[in-house]
Amino acid sequence: MGVGRWLLGMTFIFGLLNVSAALAQDNDLTQKIKGSFAQGELKGLHSVLIVHGGETLAEVYFPGFDQRQGLDIGRIDHSATSLHDVRSITKSVTGLLYGIALSEGLVPGVDEPLMAQFPAYPDLIADPARKDILVRHALTMTMGLKWDETAPYTSTRNSEIAMAYAPDRQRYALEQPILYPPGTHWTYSGGAASLIGALIVRGAGVPLDVYAKQKLFDPLGITDFEWQKLSNGKTGASSGLRLTTHDLAKIGRLMIDKGVWQGNQIVPAEWIEQSLTPSIMTSLNLRYGFLWWLANDGTPPDWFAGFGNGGQRLTVNPGRDMVVVIYAGNYNKSDAWKTPTKVILDFAVPAIEARQAD
């Protein structure tokens, strides 16, 4: 055998060994997650997808009781093709849609007065105490208006549920009492996201889910999704989206690549940067951007995420080239954060750190 052919053969063999080692590592990570679930350490977990540098390190699904927008749908055998509620990760997607609409000249700039965008409410526009509320304050949930989502999402004591029953949802979100100067205090608000969604719909002239399909989902190759309607028949901007794990991971990849997907600029890079620029510290000791949760250190932040009720997570760490999607069924539970946090800190991060150290 010639030296050239020998070297070629050895390269092929070493390549197979490297692939085998990677597969063994990936399989080991999956088994660790399964073992932790079997021991009751990952309660309510439905799905995990861990991607590093575009390569899937672990993908695992568990059967479990689930809901569709708050309604029980029984025990589901979750899989790679299953649609799952992303809950308030919907808000983060709405934020991306606003950036697209802004680039098309369909919505007002972030520093435009918010009340002025709703001419149907001249009394609110004329209120001098509200004149300094800007569009950016809705994007960052810093409008300074009274809002409380700490009550269960089955109670009208919860502001988002009260808004759902209000005769005019937009007015309800805008007319709440002023508690703080705009931009100075963060209050979690589905109403803020709903106002952002309303501006997109008005500017685009089509329902929010239709605009999302045209401008975001179709370009990303997301062909199977649901976006649940509100009781008024409209698409909600703060929740209701249902995606597979892989399709939600595409959005994480899109963020790492500054809005580019397969060579096409889907979301303006400038908007991605603005979305991930910390605006304020939240009550969870995390910072907040344009409808995205941001790590409490680093500029740009070390990681960012979309959070959803019940343990839904899209966590992205650009420095580690990491995208993690987690679905769970711990809806309305105060400790729902524990399962996704354990998956990320105990499994995803150590596995990727080990690969990067090799």
C-alpha cells in the first residue's frame, strides 16, 4: 500500500473513531438525563434538546400529562414531531416580529410615544402623566403601569386574565394606574406584549400568526405550528404559540447568528443587538431586553432566554454556541423553574464545557 493510500486510510479510521466517541458521549448524556428523570429529579419534564455548534448532543422525550393553552389534553407521548405550548416564549417571538415589522416601516420606532399609537383613546393620549410612555417601555415591560400576574392564571385577580375579560383589551392595558415613571421599574406584563402585538397587526394588516408565518416561520422552514386564538378570535401576542423542539431551537440558532438563517437576513442584526441589550434589572435578579430575559452579567449578556409557564425554556449561550430547548408540564407551579435549571446547569453546560476542553 502506498504512503498516500495508507494516510488516507488512517484518516478515515480516525474519523470513524472520532464520530464513535462523539456518539458515545451524546448517548451517555442522554442516558444521564433519562437516569435523573427515572430517579424523580426532573419532575414534569417532557422534552430536552441540547445543541452545540449545530450538533445535537442530547435529545430525549418523556410521556406526561400536558395542556394546550391551559386546557388539559391528557397523557401525551412527546416526540420530535410533537407540538408543545411554549407559553410566554411567545412574547420573545413577538419581539422578533416587531423588529421585522420595524425594518419594513410598518410599526412605530421604539422611541415614539406609546399612547399616540392608539388614537381611539384620546383621553389617555391627553393624560400628561402618560405622555412619556414610549414603545420601548412596552418592549421592556417598564411602562410604569399597575399590573399583577402573581395570581393564578385561572383568576381575574391576575391582570392578564382580567384583560382577557375586558370589553377592550388594549384600553385595559393602557389605562391602568400609573405607579412609576416610565423606564424606571420592571413589572412582568402580558399586557405590554399584547400592545406590541397590536401594533404589528395594525401595521401589517394581517393577523399576528399570518405575519409570523410569512416573515419568520416560512423562512426558517417551520411548517408545522399552532398559535392558539384568544376568546375574541385573535392571535395572542403574549402566549399561545406551539412548536416542536427542533423548530424552537431554530429561533435560538437565528439569535446566535444575528438574524441570519441559511445566508438570508430574516431579522435585522441591529434589532437582535437591541433586543439583547440590558434595559433593566428584574425581580428575578435577571436583566431584561426587548421581551427577552438576559443574564445578570456580561455585555452582551453571557446567555439569554425565553421563559414560559410550566418550565418551558429556550436558553441560548452564544459563547458556548449552545441552544437548549426544554418543555415541561409543571404549569402554574411556583417551583417550575427547578427542572429546566437542573437540565441546563447539571447536564447541558458541563457536557459542552467538556467538549470545548477537548
